[in-house]
Amino acid sequence: MLKVVSVQTALEIIEDNFSDIRIPTETVSLENSLSRVLAEDIISKENIPAFDRSTVDGYALKASDTYGSSESIPSQLDIVGEILMGEKAEDVISDGQCIKISTGGMLPEGADSVAMVENTDSSFGDICLVYKSVSPFENVNRKGDDIKESSLVFSKGRTITSRETGALAALGINEVKVFRKPKVGIISTGDEIVPVDSKLTFGKIRDINSHILSALVKENGCESTVYGIVRDEYEDILSAMKKAVSENDIVLISGGSSAGARDMTVDIISTLGEVYLHGIAMKPGKPTIVGKIDSKAVFGLPGHPTAGYFVALRLVKSLVDLLMQRKDEGRKIKAKMLCNISSNHGREEILCVKLTDSGAMPIYGKSGVISLLSESDGYIIINRNCEGLKAGDETEIYLF
């Protein structure tokens, strides 16, 4: 019989037993940093921008010289020069003076704001008429407005996306220290499993788990090695497990995790290492195993593809986040449920949902029905102590 624990307890067991594992770091170029996880804080060594600069085309001036300006009574200022973008501002302006400036141009000494060209008239030679008053530092990006020198830009554990690369480039950072991608070995077991390119015969099913689990861990910043299909023979599974453990940081073995006579995974893990749990109060995903062999995390996942997928999403991803100190809660939105949902199982229940303009509709099916995942936009988690949800309840949707 399985000794079932809650999902929260399972997550605590994972943290207690694997938080001491250290994933090595490496340095990669900015060009190759996309989707990698920072292994150190990024501290700015300079101000961005490095100088006060104009955000518009217009005239750099002293704001006080424009107070009271209007269409009928414009301010009259002497034009004493021009600053182009990329040039250093050499001139200094005094009261009653202004300098023509381009967007991005460096604000000259003495100026504290910029009048937009639309609100001025310079058709009178070296005289500029300003028809609208401006406030101090209006239309100006001040030195360090974007990023201040010595400030924390990104924390260790941040995943680099296209958005982060822009800031890193602005800071002149061409290389970053990141965590090496955790290596995940994947073993699929079962006499009924055949390769995906096989023609199905009676009683056989194609190997879904190797492919969906490999894709999932890659999506979450890992490298994966698939060790193929292993038959339900103790020595074959034992040999595959030893090889996978020796070559990876984490090993996932799907199938053979329930309490049936031919389910040998828990015996093999306990023979080679230690089993921390066998069974979680989660639907789908009850017959899950978590253990350790040679300081490597080993997960025995249910053979049903959807069940194995969600266990990996809830537990394996949490371990990967832990090992790389990644701060990633996934994409979530709030949506109203469009129907009543009964859930009185004493287990945390995961349901796939389809989103519409009106809200979220659950997609029902058994844990072996893989089309559930491809047809859904996300999933909901119903607490094990909750008896269900009512139509109209606003619920958190975890987006795929």
C-alpha cells in the first residue's frame, strides 16, 4: 500500500533533502544567455543614462524663463547654439538663453528642461518664442533615471528573457555568469511501450512519456537525455537506473511506480539509495516516488502521460527552481469558472481548462488521455480540503 502525503509535504521533503545539491556555474555570452538563469547578482557599474538628456526635439532652457508663457504672451529667448544627438554639450546657457536640441541630446550646463519644438517658433532668426511654460526637468531623462550606479539590476536566480538582454546590453555587459543547465535523465518502462515510429499492434502504446517529459524539462531550462524504453525486467531497469544516475543530476523514470506486483521502481531506488516518499495526495499523480541515489534526485512518475506530466510540473520543476535558486511562479491569471466542479477526493486535484471570453471551462478526461494537454490553455489546482468550485467563482488559472 502507498503511504500518501500531501503535495505540500512532498515539496517540503524535496527542499529538505535536495537543497544542498549544487549546480555548477558557467559564463556565457550575452548572445547565448536567453532562457538561462543568473548565478550572480547584476550590479550596475554606471548610471543609465550617463547624462541628463532630452526626450524630445526642441530647445534646452531654464524652466523659470518660461513661467507665464502663453500663445498671447510667449517667452522670448536668445538661441545660442545647437546640440545634436551623440555630441557632448560644450555650451553653457544663462538666463534668457536656449539651445536647440535633438531627441537624445545631452542637456547643456545651466539648462534644466526642454520646450517641445511644437510649442516654439524660431522663424525670427536667433530668437525663439516659447508659447507654453515648462516645469523643471520636463522632457528630460535625468542621469541615472533608468539605472543608478551601484544599484541592483537583476537578482541571482532571474531567468534571462529578451527583456533582460536589453538592460544588460545598456550596461555594457557582454558575458554573464549562469547556472549550468541541470541534466535530466529520462527512462520509460513497460512491456507495452513501443517507439513512436512503430506501427501499433494489439496491446501496445507508443512512448509518449519520454518525449513529453523531455520537452517539459527543456522548457524549464534543463538538458535531457532519453535512455529509451526499458522492459519490465528487474535487471534491465536496475542497469538503466545506474547509468542514468551516473550521468545526470536528476532522473525521471515513468511507469512501474504503483503498488502492483510488476512495479519494481521503488524496490530498485531503495536498493541503490533511499526512498523519501511513495504516494502523494494528488489527482492525477498518486503513485509517485521521490528518492535519492548517489546524491542525485530520482522521481518515479506514473505511467499515464497526463499524470506523469503534472507530477513533473509540480515536483520536478520545483526541484529545478530550487537547484538554480530560480524565482519562477509561472504565468497566472484570474478567470471565472463557467460551471460547478465537484472535488471531494481528499487529494489536490488538477484540472485542465479551456479559456473563453466569458471565463474558464474544465476539460474532463482520464489521466491517460494525452489530448487533454494539447486542447487546454492551462490548469487549475483545487485544494485537497476543498469540496469543489461554483460557477462564477474567480479562480487562479496556471497558463501553459
